[in-house]
Amino acid sequence: DPMSVNLKSKQATTGITAVLVIAIVVVLNFLVGGLGLGNFRLDLTEDKIYTLSQGTKNILSRLNEDEPVTIRFYHTTDDRVMPNVLKPHVRAVEDLLLELVKASGDKIILETIHPNPNTEEEDKARADEIQDMGPVNQEGDKIYFGLAVECLGQKEVIPFLNPPAPNEGSAVEYDIARAISKVIKPTKNVVGVMSSIPVMGSPMYPFQRQRGQEPWVIVQQLRADYEVVEVPMGTDKIDTNIKVLVVLHPADISESAEY
């Protein structure tokens, strides 16, 4: 049937066109990513991995040109010990760091250090508390892939930059932005927590043989970045130093506290 043949021909042409488009996209991504082109990255991915989040941009906007942030990026380059599975992630982190430097208006100073086995750079990595992974061979060689963020003597370390799990986004940008935020503002904001349920945990009572309870995970996470204080349900004032008040299930709240 001529019509059937024609339809099959059209389907074949459409399929070939789709394959060619995909091939062109892959080649462009490879060329642009490989050449760098002045830190220009053609973002052809759904996740937009080279686009900084607004939260990161907000943190970078607070940087002071008189108080630059230094990021020391450690990664092993020796092909004998560095596993191939880590190399794409190393490149992605490197591109992210270059994007951070660019977006900061050069208020971030990036130092790239290669702590290959038996080098002075390996000693520097250990001094900066970068976590070694290994040994990776019979000689006892180890690999390093982490960074230190520093500003005016305040330092935050990401000991090892774990690659993302399959089908999960990378948290590297969040972790680096969080570290930058900590070093440029060493004093922690105060967060108040008001709740009728024991989210703050409970102490241990050894004489009554009662085990204490750990604070809820949300409180533990808040304490990583903020000073967390408990606000009683029957309080008649909120201290002025509390920047944010978290209210969780305010059952039986008093009228004065409501006010």
C-alpha cells in the first residue's frame, strides 16, 4: 500500500530527526562544557545545574569586598588513585565554584589544591580537616575531595563532597552557600520555639531511672545554624532578640501569649 509505505517513511524520518537532535545536544554540551568558553555553560539540562538558586544569590549579595571569602577546593587529580566515578562530580563542583566566584563579583577567592599522594598539598588538606578516603590501593594512598570556606578567621569545612544518589539532586550548592553564610556572620540569629508538645526533648533523670528524649529533628537542624530558645506556652512577652518564632501545635495557649 503506497499510503502505508509513506507513513512508515515519515515515521522513520521523524525518528532519525529526533536522534540527530539528541546527538547535537549531547555534542554541544560536551564541547561547551569541555572548552569552558570563559566560564560560559550552555545549560541544556532539566535540572539547570549551573543556575544558582535565589537563596544562594541572596547570601552572595551580603559579601563585603573588604572582607572576601576564601574557598580552598581540594581534589585529588592523580589518575592512579582517583576513581573515574567521581570525576564528573568533581567537574560539576568546580563549575559551581566558578559560577559562585563570578556571581560574587570576585568577592570570593577560589584556591584549587591537588592533594595527590605524598605531596605537601596532602599535608595542607589534612591541616584543613579535609577527610581522606581510602586507602585505595596496596600502597595505602588516599583521595581527597572537599573544601574549606574562610573569612576573617572564621572557617567552615565540608570534609568530603559526596556525589548525589541516583535520582536525587545534589545538595552541594546548599552546603557551600550555608558555609559562606556562617563565615560572613559568625554570630547566630536567635530562633524561638513555642509548642505544647515536647519538640525540645527532655532531660535525663538518673535518680528516677528515666531516659531523656532527644529533641525533634527539626530542632536539631535549626541548632546547626541558629541559637534556639524555648518560649513557654504561657509567656507574656517575646524577647526582642528572637528574630523568628516557630509555633508548633499551640494547644491551650494562654490569652497573654496569644496577644
